[in-house]
Amino acid sequence: MALDPTRKQRLRAQLVGKTLHDVPTPSVVLDLAKVTTNCERMLEATKRLGLLWRAHVKTHKTLELTRLQVGDTGPVSLIGSTVTDVENLLPLVKEYQSSNRRANVLLGFPLFPSAVPRLRTFLSQAGPGSLSVLIDNPAQLASVSALAFGLSPVPIFLKIDAGYGRAGVVPSSPACAELIDAALAAETSGDAILHGIYCHAGHSYALRETWSAMDYLADEFGGLAGVAKLIRSKSPGHDLVLSVGATPTATAIQHPLFSSSGGKDGGTDAPATATTVQNQLAELKAEGFQLEVHAGVYPTLDLQQLATHARDASLMTADDIAISVLAEVASGMSPPPPLNPTLPTQQKQETSTKKKKSTPPEAKPQQQKP
């Protein structure tokens, strides 16, 4: 992500002004106009629906595309899959802070002890509130304490399993209640700030029908709503961010028939689930929760995302895919020679019979004598 400036200059000198015929292969090719459109659609949808937006940089890992993801105004909320992703975002975080834009990076993987020293370096340079972490086990709070020691309390998201089964605690489970109690205790001690709850509907990638992603989005908000209410039962009035997403569910909000006001504004063709989600948004906002959407593949998209049909054809066709791979075909296998059509049928049969006769018979087991 943080490309050496001299190397970047060499690449520009080598490639700018050239055609694809001059590019070495294999090369990843991005259509900047399509990437820009995909990013603008997400920014427009979250703004229209009154949602917070957190951009995942995992797909492209570049500062240039990260700028397109967050736009020109408002807070900057990012996710990196690895500690290296987080570290490489430091220059951009400082840049946005210098222009009075609040910037925060979330490590999109449950916190682990060996990450703490490097994350402390990031936090010490970027300052309070610049780094958030995921927690899905009370034991991880020891690493949160080590991360915060001598610096500042660390905002944490509780990772909730929305049905994917990869990470997170199951809502309404004893493990979920135990995690909430531990997080609130860490907040009381001054090590952490229980900032929000987070889920990732990775299983939505298997969807294949229009509007189905909205069902998964409803499940995400429903699961987090239950956890949020449990937190408030233990800590009344607690401020919380409810963060949901995966590219299929996040981009479902771009559907032209979807609005945030509930009722029938979704249009007569919108399924009941769209109305359910609209009502969820209205109710959760009324209860004082902040709602956030996150996604990462949407700037480039790909054939797999096209197959989910998360949006209608006006917003998602093969023409919206912004990434391709330029490669050369070095060789090709010759097709097997065709059968001789002029060979008489009788001769073919005789040839086949001869081949069968030439095959040695299977060995038969000898019968044992009485």
C-alpha cells in the first residue's frame, strides 16, 4: 500500500502514456472511471439513508483508492485486514487529521498479543481515537490493556457472529453475555471504550437472487439490535455504533426501490424484507443507536459479486466490474485428431474387437480344493 516514492516514480515513467499492448504481463488493470462510480454510489447511498460509512481497504490496498472510498468530506472510518494494512494507512490518517477530518482505522481481525507492539506505535503516532480493535473473547482484553497502557483508552467493537460461523460470539448466547460484562469492566477500568458491535455477513457471497441480500441485511441488523439492547440493560443509555456489512448486503442499500423511512417508500416491487430493514433503521435510530455499513470488494467488484444479484441490473452488470487481469497465452494444447469419417463401419467394429481381445483377462482366483 505505502509504495516507495522512487519506485512509484519509476512505474509512472514506465507506464504513463502507454497502451495496454506495452504493459508487461501479467498485470492487474483497474478502470478508474468505474472504480470512481462504484465508490460514489456507496457514498451517496449511505448519505441518503443517514448511515455511517466504514471503507475496507483489503481488496486494493492502495492509498489512491482509499481516497475515493471516503470522499472529500466527513469523518474517515477505515478497516484493514492485517496489521500491515493498518500501518500503511498512517500517512493518510495524519493527512486527514491535519485537515480536521476525524480518522479511525479498525483492525478487522480479533486482537492478538503479537500485534500489540506495532499497534502501539501506530496509536502513539496517530493519537487518541485513531485506532479501533475487534474483540470476540474476554481473554483478548488483556491485549487491549497492553495496547492502551500509557497512551489512551482503545475503542473496541464486539465481534458478533451473524451466521457466517467464522468468528464472533452468537447473539443471546452465554458467551455473548460474558463478553459484554468483560468489555464493560474494561471500560470502567479506563483501558477501553465500548464503541460498538460489529458483524460480517460473509455467507451472503453465496446468494444468487435479487433482493436476497436484503434478507441477510435484516438478519445482521436484527442480531446486533438484540446485543445492543442487552448492553443497555447492563449499562443504560450506552452510546453504541452498530456496524454491519459485506459487499452484497452493503450494496443492497443502493437498490433504487430502497429507502430508510419505512412503510411503502420502497416501492410496490420491493419485497417485505425491504420494509423490514427500513423499519429496523428507523427504530434503531429512534433509540439513539448509530448505524454503520462496511464493505471492501465493492470498488472493483468481480464476477462473483455479479452472481449475488445484490442490486438490480441498473446498478450491477458486467460493465460495472472495474478490475481485470491482462495476460498472454504462451501456448495451447493441440486438439486430438478426429476419427476418420471414411473408415467403414465394419472395419471400425473389427478394430474395436481386436483391441478388446488384446486386453489380458482379469486373473480369477483359484478355487480351493476340499
